[in-house]
Amino acid sequence: MAKSIKVLSEVTGSVWKLLKQPGDAIASGDEIMLIESMKMEIPVVADEDGTLAELLVAEGDPIQEGQAVATISAS
């Protein structure tokens, strides 16, 4: 049975660029999106292998540290 894993942002900032879309295969360490914070681009990376099930934010959205930004379906 597949489990749903939340991907959390490690910083406060705004979503600069989405690098993956729902349905994409994800490997641990893959960059899912880039967050712009203090003029730096910080990647949000997958912690586990699976499929990107859902993006919870859109490009330009403000986000907070610890906020869920995506979910991965892992088996």
C-alpha cells in the first residue's frame, strides 16, 4: 500500500520555480521546486522515492518555514 509523504519547506520565502509536476517520478534528493529567500534560490528536495502526488503551492506563492508544499506517494 502506498503511503503519502509531506514535503516541507525549510525556509520562509516565495515559490520561485516549480521543477516537477504531479505524476512525475521522484527519487530521493530530486529537486521539486526552488524557493526564493533573501535573494537566494533554495531547492526543496524529496526525502523518499515515489511519485509526486500533489503540489500544494504555485509559483509566486509566499510560504513559511515548515509549511507543506507537496506530497509524494511512496510504496
